[in-house]
Amino acid sequence: MSESATRTRPEVLTREQWTQRARAHEDRVSRYTQPFLDRRFRGEKHPVEDFLFTYYTLSPAQFTRWHPGPGVVLLGAPERADWKFYRPATRAELTAAGAREVAGGVVVDAAAFLTKRGTAVRFTREILANTAARSGTFDCFGLHEWAMAYRAEENGVRHEDAGLRLGSRGTDAVVEGHRIRCSHFDAFRFFQPQAVERNELQPTRQAQRTLEQPGCLHATMDLYKWAYKLLPAVDSDLLADCFELAWDVRRTDMEASPYDLADWGYEPVRIETPEGKAEYVRRQRAFAARGTALRERLLAATERILESAA
């Protein structure tokens, strides 16, 4: 659980302190954002590393911007006074934080955030809580990516920069020879038409609240989405932790896919073999454990936002 979850009174940061944290966050995330920006400038694409910046909607600039989360008074931060969902700290907050009133300061306005984004906060809390309450499923073997590449001779290959490791017929044979039970709507909606009926589940957007489960790689990646949708009412440390988990999950998601990524430096997880299945499940369980801890932190963040209106 993040430090902000156990805070009983506002924390106060001097300008030197909070700018140091902001620089540390920028340094942390720039190892991901800068290569993407450099590729975009050159007109290049990466089949694995671009995903978190092209599929998800948070821009690199927004990701780089540091937020302390609610309950933190930033002294000497006049440039943030007009930022969305920030406000001047009250006298009571400054006093409780031990700051001199004359010093002034700004805080994240969690109450205003809840007024404007209450529906999103409650939906996020519901889907996180429901997912946390379910048992993980660890026998899908990443076949959602194979279902997206099914019948490539008719549908074409989705990733123009990578061919199919087993070819079209080999890929089709894997799909046809396995049980497919994808529970994640945003993966299922990209299935090729001929693969849709092969899925034992038929996820919908409405059923997302009850179908998502913690073993799903895409549900784990989506923790990053739920975190940035709560900005600035969650802290950037939590956001970056969710991003880095999503980054690691994306790598495995593509290594276990039907695509040949050897030219990009990726070794396949050959889920069509018993050894590959075992390796996939090992990684899947490790991701689920990391995701469980982050899901708890995100749930605590939604509770703090909801409590701001109490």
C-alpha cells in the first residue's frame, strides 16, 4: 500500500523537495517515453514497445508530469495553481501540515475531481474490486493473440512488421487444436471473425464488470489505464508502477504470440508446446501477484477519493 494511503494528516513538501520528486519521476519514465518519441520523429514503429503509447490514451507528456496525489501540500508551486483539479491549500491544511500560512501552497482537489469524475471513479472501484474478488485463471496460454491472427490467408496479418512464426496454416492449427476461453472484452473484440465462435466465453462491455479476472494479462495491463484515468487523484509513483508492470506483461504477451519477433530481439514462448505452456503459466502467476498488490493500492486510492466528499 502506498505511503499516501496511511497518511493521517497532510504532508508538506517544499519547492526543493517536490521538484526533486518531479525530476526523479521524469527520469524514471523517460527510459520508456524518449525511445518512443525518437521513433515517432523518425517515422518508425516497434511492434512491442509502442503499444502502451498507441493503444492507451495517456500521452508521453502527460505520463511525464508528476502528481503527488491528494493530501500533499506543495509549497512554492504557483505554476500549478491553474492546473486542472488543483487548488490553493486551506489554512487548516497548512496548519495541519505544519507549514507557515504565509508560505502558501497548492493541493490536489479530490472533492472537485469526484464531482466531475464520480461515475468514472465508482466504475473503476467496481471493476477493480470485482476482479480482486475472483480467482485467477491460468490455462488460457495467451491464445487471444493467436485468435487475432487466425485465418491470416483470408484476413491478412495484423502486425505488418512481423510475420507468423508457424506460418498461417500452423497458426490456424494451434487455434483449432486448443480450448480458447478469453475473458477480456478488449482482447476478444479483436478476434478474427472465424475465431469468435471458438471462444467459450462471449465477453461484452457490459459484462466486463463481472468477467475480468486477475490471471488475465490484459486485465493486468489495464491497471495502468485505471491509474491514469484517476490522475491527478492518484500519485505518479503508483502510475509508474502500473506502467512498468504493463510493460513487462506486454513483452510476454507478444513473446507468447504467433509472431516471429526474432529480428527485434525477442525469444518466443512456444505455447504450442508443453514447455512453453509451463513457462507462460509461470510468468502469468508472477504478473498476477504483482497485479494484486497494485490493484489493492488503486482500490485504496478510489476509497480516498470517495471519502473526500464525506
